[in-house]
Amino acid sequence: MTQHMLTANRLSDGAVVYLGYGGGWSGEIQNGQLVAADKTEELEAEGQRAAAANIIVASYVIEVEGTEGNYTPVRRREQIRAFGPTVVKGAQTSQGVKDLNHVPV
């Protein structure tokens, strides 16, 4: 079942954060507050309050799936924001790239 969560970027450092149940912001999607589709306006209002208080910027609602403590965003973009890059650091050298300062044009 798809549920919804509010995400944003923390103003102090730009980190991806999720609105938690206590009203605080967490860098872990597993700590995010889940709501049904008909309750997303409440999340958006909380995002507007936090933005006005200069805590976060660019808040928006995302769709997530999963069970308690094991949530995954539905959209690939949000999966990358939640779990990090899709490449492994250092993998370029194992693929034969010798000069990491070189960028092909």
C-alpha cells in the first residue's frame, strides 16, 4: 500500500530530511511520518511552517511503500535522495579508468 511522507532539504547544510512523527526532521527515511493520501495537506502545512522558521527548504510530499521500519520511495529520484548514489565509490578504477581527473567530452 502506498503511503506518503514529507521530504525537504535542511537549510543549514542542504541534507535531505524527512518530517518525523514528533515534528522534528530526520536524515533517515525510516524515521519519517507516514500518512494516507487524504492527509498530505497536513504534512504540507508543517513543511510551510518549518520553511518560514528557516529550518528547511523545498518541502514536498513523496510516495513510499514498505512495512514499518523498511520504507522505500516509489520514484527512482527519491530512492537516490534517500539511499545515496547509484555508483560505488572507486568502481571507476576497477573498470579500467586510469585518470579520474579526465572527463571525456
